Amino acid sequence: MKIEIFPSGPLDTNAYLVSCEKLREAVLIDAPSGAFGEISARLKEESLRLDAVLLTHGHWDHIGDAGRISREFEVPIVAGADGRPLIEDPDFQQSRLFAGAPLDKMSIGVEAKDGDVLEYAGFKIKCVDVPGHCPGSLAFVFEDGGKTCVFVGDLIFEGSVGRTDLWGGDFATLEKSVKKIYRLPDSAAIYPGHGAPTSVGAEKAANPFVRA
Ligand SMILES: [Zn+2]
């Protein structure tokens, strides 16, 4: 398993390209605006086939290029059902969040829910519901050669957690979601929606917002 990080868009949102070097297939986790060019170039360079776009949640800074990537590569957008209004209704996003560039039209092709195991690019990807930052938030857990990696969107950051003051956010709910991630092995790598990777052990020991 190879993980490449492409921070893109005005908030440097991480797009993660997770690929299987044997099968030459990949999934993209989050698709901020501006990611399309770099992701397309990398897929071509590495002769990788893209299988799906997985969205951790529907905030505009995570989904700007998801519609375009889904159309160009003919792959589904996979996301939590509760995120539908954010992902599928650009006016809803505009009116409840920030005034950014108008969002592209897109729709969820595969609705993922808690406990689902998706199979893309040769990986078994476990979906965990992690509401609190916004409705429809999902974490994606990959197991590869005894190593656990989890992509958490804006749930947890290195030494911090996601904001809960936007539409549908709630700190008590977020805290419960973070604790679900804390049940993974301490060695599990956490890949957040912004900033550097961290680990379950490091956040359990030192995250000032949610204690183990
Ligand atoms: Zn967010």
C-alpha cells in the first residue's frame, strides 16, 4: 500500500491517493479543488487505475474536484448518506457554510454506512461513522500487512480536533467519535484532512481536546 498526500485548495485540504502497487489500482480520499490536475498526472505517470473517490465528509474544501474526478474517471463518489445535502446541493452548502466558489454538481454513487467494508483497489476498507464535525462524516480504516491506517477527515488533527460550530456540528458527538478511533491500536496511523499524519497512541497521550 502506498499513500501519497496532495494538499490542495485554499485551506490546504489533504487529498490522499492510496494505491496498491501490485494491482496498479488506487482510491482517492477527499478531492479538494485543485486536486484534479495533480491526481490525473500521478495516475498517468504511475499507470494507476482509479477505482473510487471516498469522501470523509461533505464540506466544500474536501469535495471541490470530486464531481470532475468522478466524471472523468467514471468512478463512484462514496460517502455517508447524512452528507447528501452538503454534497448534492450547492445552494445548501453556500447558505450554511462559507461563501466560496460555487460548487460543482455531484451525487453520491455509493452510500457507505457504519460497519460497511468496501472493496476497492484490492483493499478491504472499513467504514466508521464519526459524526460531530458534520453529519455524514466517515472514517476509512485500511489494514495492510499488520499495519492499520485510518483516514479521519476533520475529526482529529495532530494535537487538535475538528470544529463543531458549523451546520450539524456537536462537540459531545465528536468526542464519542474520536473515542471510537482511540479504540484502534496505538500504532495505527491517523491521516487527517489537514496537516501532518499522527497516530492513535500519540493523540491518546497528548490530544488536549479529547482524552483517552
Ligand atoms: Zn470539514
